[in-house]
Amino acid sequence: MTQTKGSPRNPGRFTKPLPREQWQAPSAELIAQSEEVRKILRKGMSIFDYFLEKERNQNKTGS
């Protein structure tokens, strides 16, 4: 395999998962957003519907 300019010499080093002690806990914002997405999915809607609705709500409130 030919190495191209800018590519890592050992790409396997970058594909290994982080050790568990380096993991970060999810933020409260991420947890809340994940629950909102799950609710939308349970209603039979898609992830795209979730973000469309979120964008509409932001446009209404001006945030």
C-alpha cells in the first residue's frame, strides 16, 4: 500500500477504541436530546422528523 501525503503511517493506531477509563459521561443535554429522539421514533416518525420539528420550534421562538 502506498502512503499518500497527510495519511498516518499506522492507521490501525487510530481505529482502536479508547480504554474505558478515558470514556466521558454523556452530558445532560445529550441525554435529554436522546430521550426526545426516542419519543419521536416510538411515534413512528424518523430522526429527520425530529430535527425538522426542532427547527420549526426554534424559528417560532426566534432562538
